[in-house]
Amino acid sequence: MNGFNRALLVLTGVIGLLSVAILLLGVYDVPQIQTYTDQWQNQDWYIYTILAIGIFLAVIFLLMLMTGLAAKSKPRRYTIQTNEGRITVSKDTIEKTVYESLKQFQGLRSPNVNVDIDSKREHVRVHIDCAVFNREKLPTLGKEIQSHVKARIESLMEVPVADVSLNIHDTLRKTSERVV
């Protein structure tokens, strides 16, 4: 989640909590501030405050409703339409293919694969996060992994792979992983 979305959520949360607190103060009698709320409720702009709070909450809930109804989840399958019908390949199958293709490379530890399927644009994106143990020439190794994974997926699905991103980190610097 980017910074703008976080700031917007925080601002909405703070305004929403303040709105609820103001509404609750108007309904419940709190002895320490009862005189202030009575004076406030007798003001002309009290009704406008309550209306503004109600409109704000209505807009927020309407946005949440529309987002819930209109948002689409990421596809878990890749669909290929042929003259004879439809072929679907699951995301898990593509990820397992990537894991199988990574087995040929010595020294790779704890690979984590994430596949992003875009059926509309007819391409697949692959992100691999892995550790390397006792290997040299990491850029060359990375290029070999990228080209091998891309070729393997393209031969499986006959669909272009838009991107194979690779994040390699060293196992010697991580304390959570050990190879015995």
C-alpha cells in the first residue's frame, strides 16, 4: 500500500472516530461535560454539525459498499480461449513449474515464487525471491534463472511471459537460514 492510500485511510479513520465521539456525546450524559454539551446542543449550528457528520459517514460507507461490489480479485487461473473451447491453467500449476525449473540450479535456498496472471493482456509476470549459497557470478546466475524460467513457462502455456523479476540475497548474512 502506498503512502497516499495510508494517509487517506488514517485521515478517514481519525475523522470517523471523532464523528462517532461527537455523536455519542450528544446522546449520552457524561456528568463532567454535560453543561458544555447542553450549551452546544442549543446552538443553531448543532444541527449542521450532525448533518455534516451523517453525510461524511454516509459517503464513507457508500464508498466501502461500491468498492466491495466493484473490486475484482486477482485471477487464480490463466484462461486461454481456443476454437474448441477454453483451457484454464491454475496459478499453483504455474508456480510449481517455476519451482521445478529452479531445482536445476545448485546453491539456491528457500525460493519464494509469486505469479501475477493478466488474462486480458495475455501475459504472466513472475517474481522470485531466493537465497544463494556458495555461488559466484550472481548476475550471470540471475540471467540464467530468468531465461530458463521464462522459457519453461512459455513452453508450458504458449503465452508470453512479460517479466521475470529476481531478488537474490546471500545466505551467509541471514541468521535465520542455515545449511548444514
